[in-house]
Amino acid sequence: MKRTVIRALLLGAALSVGAINASAGPARFPQPPSAQQLELSPAQQAEWEALQADAIELRRQLLEDVADNLPELEQALAAPDADLGLLAQHVQSQVLYALWQTQPIRERRLAFYESLNPEQQALVRDWLIAVVQRLERVVSAVQLLQAD
């Protein structure tokens, strides 16, 4: 069960890293390239900024949902007759719901990416590589904590 909860928390973070400011929080995920770095047209810049704002709001909502559910999960786990299978199924359904909630932004991001020229796409991929590398470090830290 502990592993399922950790996976759910990591998934929540992974789904929303695209809009995390480089100085925000302990994870310190890289910032996405700015509109100026990407040399976007005014229309592209408006869409890019809207995508970032929407991703920030989604991240806030996902993290709020996770935080709101943790006390209930903790209480349910503390019950002497806790049904771990049912609780794991509940956590899994929350993770799937979070994935479903992110679908529209993922589709918009992909469409936006595909509208960029090859040089702009390379900048976005470089940022995504930096995010993946940061996630690898986060996962390693969680694995280290699990070793205790």
C-alpha cells in the first residue's frame, strides 16, 4: 500500500511538472523555455502562456486533491479492519482520474509542439530531458527513503 501511495504522489508530480517554476519548492524542476527563448510569434506566445497557466492551475488542483485525500487514507489505514485491497483500488482510481484530468492539456501541448519549427522543438525537448533527469533524481531520493 505504501508503494501505491508513493507512486500516486510521484505520478501527481510527474503529470504537472511542466509548469513548475525553477525556484518553486524542494524539487526545483527546470523552467520551460520562455516565449522569447523559443522566438514565438505573438499568437504562439499567447497559447504558450495559456498552456503554462493552465498547467500551473492543474498542478495546484492535483496537489490539493492529493493533500485533501491523505488524511482520509491515513485514517482508513489505521482502522483495525482496513481493507487494503479496497484502499489500493481507491488510490488507483484517483491516479487514473488524475491522468484523465490531464488529457486536454497533454493534447494541447502536443498540438503546440507539433506547430513549432525544428529548432523550437529541439529547445522544448531539451527542457523535457532536464525534467526527466530531475524526476530520476526525485525517484532515486524516494528509493533511498524506502531503504530505511
